[in-house]
Amino acid sequence: MNSRSLSSKRSLKRTRPGSNPTNKLLNQDPDNETLVKTKKDMEEVVKMTKRLIEVKLRKTNQRDKPEVQKREIPREWGQEKDEWAVGDRCQAHFTDNKWYIAKIIEIGRSSDTGQIMHNVLFMDYDYAHTHLVTRSELRTYVPLEVDQVDLHTPVRALWDHDNFFYPGKVTAVHQDGTYEVTFEPWGNKTTVSLDDLQLPRRKPRSETD
């Protein structure tokens, strides 16, 4: 609180009803219209002064509060959607509290709860199985950006023979914006767009099971 606010409060105390000459005069002459009007005017001034002090204090407190910075959500986390369709590629939440690339293969309503459920197929070759999730456990699939991929970049790429992601390395970058990937350790090659590339998982699933 600043010194001006304190000074205003002291002035307010000095002008409170009951502590000024007008009240004493009214006790002596209660029917004096001029004194009655003066008292009402002074009371109104006191109310206005209170309101001004309160507004000023609120503004001061707001300025003094530290600004809370919103944490920026990483792009690779994806976003929630109101509606999904069969065939959509997505990120799905699993019981290990991690998110994995998946494809929606079925949408239906639970006979027990009536909640809409999504049956997804995880698309990593080493963990290809289905799993039921709610809408809140789905996020949009996020392709890589151009500056994330270069020659020799380790990646996961979609193998179009079975539509699962396998580990590999970029062995050529083409002018049309596609990438040649050699799957390791098998040696097979494929050419894909950025939509079908992902960076390697930070931890293999075998380490978290």
C-alpha cells in the first residue's frame, strides 16, 4: 500500500459522521434543513471516497501480481478433436501413460456405460494390437516438419506393404519432397513423404513394460 492511500484513509477517518461539527450542531438544532443537507452531502462524499480508495487498491494489487505465463503445448503432442472417423490416423493413450501412433478401426457405443468408444490399432510394428479408448484419449497425428529430417536422420517410416511403422534411416532426400528410407536391420527400402515419417521413440516399449 502506498503513502497516498494511507493519507486518504486518515482523511476518511477525520470526516466520518459523528466526529465533525455538523453532527454537534444537528443535535442542537435537528430541524435545520441546511445542516441536514450538509450532513447528507458529507456522508455521500465519504462513500465516494471509500469507493475510490477501494478501486485504487484493487488496481494497485493487480499491478503487483506476477504475470502467470501459460505453458506452450509442444506441437508433437497434437490436439483433441470433437469428432473422429474410422480410418483416421491419430495418437492414442495407452495404459503405460504414453501416447502412440494408431489408426481408428471402429467406433461404437459401450453397452455398459453408453459412452462412445474408439477401437484403435497401434501402428508400431513391434506393438501392433488393438485397444479401446475414449475421445479424451485421442489426439491428432502430427507429421514431422522439414527441418526435423535430413540425410542419415534416424526415423520411423511407414512400410506400405503392411501399413506399420518400422525403424530406419533416411538414405536419400528427393527434390519432390519425399525421402528414401532404409529399414534397419532388414535392408528394405521405401520412399515416403513427411506424413509417413516419425522420429524414433525416446524409449523402446520393452524398457517400459
